[in-house]
Amino acid sequence: MTGPLVTVAVIAYNQQDLIEETLDSVLGQDYGRLQVVVADDASSDATPEILASYQRRYADRMIVLAGERNLGVTGNCNRALPACSGELVSFLGGDDILLPGKVAAQVAWFGVDRQRVLCGHDVEHFEPDGSRWLQSDRQMGPTEGTGPEAFVANGTLFLATSVMVRREAIPPWGFDERLLVASDWKLWIDCLQGGGTFGYVPQVLGRYRHHQDSVTVTGRESCWRDSVMTLALVETEHEELIGACRKGRSRVYQERGVQCLLAGERRRAQNFLSVALTSALPRSWKLLFWWTLSYLPGSAGRRFGGMTRQLARRARARRRSEAESLPA
């Protein structure tokens, strides 16, 4: 078998109903040199028994790290990293899915140039009722570049499910444990700090599951705090990225302000959007629009807010319709 060894690090916790589908999607990849490392964060359901069964069946290429105590998302990610032997490392939640060809496509991308250190791709989102839609990373910012500046200013450009990195670019400390939940953004920035390049495979190669127990739902407030802290840490550690951090802070506060405004929390929205306005120049028309909307009189604000929500619903429906036309 030729090609670099690839490790898929699976982060699991109480996913007895989902973990088998996840592991099957990894083990079914059409790439020969594949290692699977599963870090279980002291699950209290049947997840450990399921993992033990898989390890017996795939002892030649699977390592299961059974945690004796719960470390949380970031700690469990760092539980997995030391066992990852691959030259390339991919990350996957214990409830998400890799689509066929994912590993081979990203390995081919890395094979072009040793300076390539981080790669993403498009991801299909889906919900328990079976509905699905396409999350195109091309809508979120640049899909190729050098160094971490674009990631700092625009946020994590690729969903973690899609990311593969060159192992030697990962810092010795791994995921920053000062960030309890949303530590992947900081890791991608750290991986690119050496000046390596990032890029994108324009294919849908993964599926991200939305459900009530997912971190993006249960830990939304923690994710917000970790985003703000990430920018503070980067600004402190890398003076040359201060300008990018200001742009990133404006984006983070704008997103938070819009969420609050659409939820009817006008005063909080005004506070967040005001911080966004003062964080960076130039100011986007979207930010000015939302800031103005937050100060409109009640009836006008509700009317414009309703129109905006309707447009957003139409956009989501269009993406879902496009996704439904994709092969299952």
C-alpha cells in the first residue's frame, strides 16, 4: 500500500445509537493506510461496549481510548491526539459521518505540496427527521491561502468534520485547553502559524448531524465565550494578527447581535452590534443594517425583522432543496 498513513480521530461521548454508523463510515473508506483512534469521554451508556466490539474486529487498525473520567470536548480531543500516528489527521464527532472517497480526495490534495497543512471540504447537514441541506464553505470566506490571517478574520472557514491537517503542524499542546468547548478554531490558527497553506476540495464529503444533544445546541453559550476568548488569546500571542483579530471580533459580535435581535432581545442586540461597529473598519453594509434595525421603533423593527427572517427561511429552503437532489 502506498500513500501516507492517515488517522481519523473520533471523539465520542454517550452516542450508543449513533457511533456504529459513524465508525462504519470511517472503516468503509477506500483508502488502505488508515488508522482509527476513538477517544471515549467516560460514556455512561453502551458506547464503551460497542467500541470494545469494534476494536476486537478491527484490532489491526483501531485504537480505543476508554476514559476513566470525563474531560469535556477539548480534553477528550487531546486524549486522542497522542495516539494519532498518521502523517495526516482528520477529526470526526462520534455522531457525524464521512462520505465515500473523503480520505482519498484529501490525501490527493496534500500530495501536491509539502507546504499544504490544512484542508477542508463541503459538508451536508442533516437532522433526525431526515431533512438535509448543503453547507457550502465557499459561502463562509476564502477557501485557500497562506498563514492564519484569513482564519482569524473570518472564523473557522471549514466545519471541523471536514478538516484534515498535517500532523507535524499541530502544536505540542494540541487543542488549547483554556477553551472548553469550541477549541478547533484556535487549533487551525495554530497549525497555520508556521506559514503553511490551507485549501479546499470542492466536494460534499461529510455529513454533520444536528440533534438536541449536540454541542452546537447544548453548549451554544460556551461556544460564544470560547470564540471571544480565542480572539483574545491570538491577539495576545501574535501581535502581527491584531488587525485580523479586530475584524474577527467585529464578525463574532455581529453574529451574536443578529441572533439576539431575531430572538426579540433588542437591548442585548444593541450592545453586541455596537461592539461590532467599534471593533474594526471598514464597516460592512450588513452590520450597519442590523445596527440600524435594532434601534428602529418597535413596529418598524418587527416588520423589517420579519421580512429578514422570511428571506432567511427561503434561503434555507433553497439549500435544502438543492441537497435533496444530491445522491443519498
